[in-house]
Amino acid sequence: MDDFITRLRDHLPSEANLVWSPYSVASALALLAAGARGRTREELTRVLGAPPDGLRLAEAAVVGDAALRVANILWARPGLTVKDAYRRAIGDLPGAAFRVADFAGDPDAARRSINTEVAKVTEELIRDLLPPGSVDRRTAAVLANALYLKAAWRSPFARRDTRPEPFHGAGGRRRVPMMRRTGRMAYAEAGGWRMVAPAADGGLEVEVLVGPDADGAAPDADLLRRLRGSARQVSVALSLPRFRVESRVGLGEALRALGAGTVLTGDADLSGMAEEPVHLDRIEHKAVLEVDETGFEGAAATAAVMTLAAFTPTRPVEFRVDRPFAVLARHPATGAVYFAARITDP
């Protein structure tokens, strides 16, 4: 999934703080790819970096004692002939469900219904995935992935140790709540980057990455692999800001930039999904990630709206996160990256 992240993130908005869910976006694109044929399927597979059945999405939805919920739902207008083979193809995904929505008769009620179900899955963290006007009488179907993940640190930060300290962010120097903990955790250095990865429940870890530039963007996929390959458990004196970040992005332009523009035109071939010709009208994504002394909580949702077509030191390593940084909430056993964030102003 690292190559997918690298390809897509360069086409996401460049504002300061940003969070998105590679797992949720990949799941939504995989749902589309499962119903795509010909050139459209080839383009989506190229963006994903693998066929939809090779992404280990179902396996990545099981993370032991962390709280993880995933839903993959298709809402279709009455009369849209969803193929049985497509139902079977996505039926094995976690939280798979099919719904009927009266887009033609009352599109705004259908939109609110979709938002309500997404909010339920995400513990109300994502309550307005589809904004007003995103669904209308032309809408044929909406494919949505929703994700909620909450995990406690294996070794929590003590709240009494959190205190205001300087952070040199995009908006200048200011004081932020800085959590502090010293203990053994994965640490690595490579290519001017430093990484520490405190462990959380469910076999999860949160990779915190600080690089040579002050933009807070994560390193490329090759460098990430180098850092993970060289990471060792060492004593680290970690100072990390407590933060909450929330973002909404439209992914249509990013797909076009990555060469998957056919699905957004009348030339889209989604004939494996329905008898009637449909194409992608828009794809909306929203994510929230909060990290504090006890652990992290995040939620994300992605909706595809379719219309009819047409190293080892001897003393604790000082790791002070007092400038822009990147965060990846990851499940190493499957390679799933549930959340990726750029924090320039916590």
C-alpha cells in the first residue's frame, strides 16, 4: 500500500494539516475495480498497484483487540440491475451490504440516509460525508467504504507529563500540549529521516516521521521500506504533540492525474457491476484522526457517486517532535495503512 500512498498523496490538497485513509480510499476504488472491465479496470488496477482481490482488504479488517469497524455498502436506485456476480465479488468484503435508495424521487433524503449510516459506523465522527448537492435525480448508485479504528497505546503517556512546549509550525512558533514518554520502541534513521513507532493494541503501530524539510510530508515508499527494515527496539525519550486533525477531499482530479480518468467519463466500462451503463460522477473522502495520551481514534469514509452513462544507541534517543511531521497508523502484519496525516500545526 506504500506505493499507492506515494502516488496519490502528491495529488491531494497542499494545505497545512491533512489526514486521509489509504485503506478507505483503496477499498472504495477496489469496489469500483471489481465492477470494471477493459481499460477502466486496467486504470484502476494501476492506481491501486494491484488487482482488487490482491489488496488483502478483508484480512486487514481484523486487528485483534483494537476496536475496528468497516462497512462496504452499495446503494442503488430502484430498477438498477446489479449483477449477481458483482454482488458475490464484494459480498466477502467486511461489512458488505446492499441498499435501495430513491435517488430519483427524493435524492436529498437518500443522501441523508447514506450519511446517517456512515455516521453510525464511524461513531459519529464522519457525519456529513456527502454534502448537499452531491446526490441528485441523475444518481444511479453510491458505493461507500466507512472505517472506524480506536486503539490504546501498549504503554500510555502519563497525562501529568504533558505540558505546553514550543512547536515550530507553518504558522510560526507556538506552544502546544506536548506528551512525553521514555521507553523501548521501534526507532530508525535513513536518508535524513528519523522514525519512531510506538506500539498500540491489535498489532498496530503509529509511525511518526520527521524529515529534513519542514513540510510534514511522509517520505517516499522506498525510504519508508528502508526505515522499517532498519528499525530496532531501543530506548526513546519521545515528545509528541497531542493533536486532532480533520480533512475533506474530493478525489476526482487526483484520479485523473494518475491516469484513471476513463471511469469519470461516459467511456467508463463498469459493465461488471450493472446491466445499465454507469460512470463515476464524483468521489468524496473525509477523515478524522485524534492522538492523545491514551492512544488514537480515527474514522474515515469514501463515497463513489455514480450516474447512468453515458541504528542502536546506548542511551535514550531524544525524539522531539517540535516541527511539522508525518503520521502513519499502520498494521504491519498486512501492510494496511489506515490513516496518513501531515501535521504542520497541531
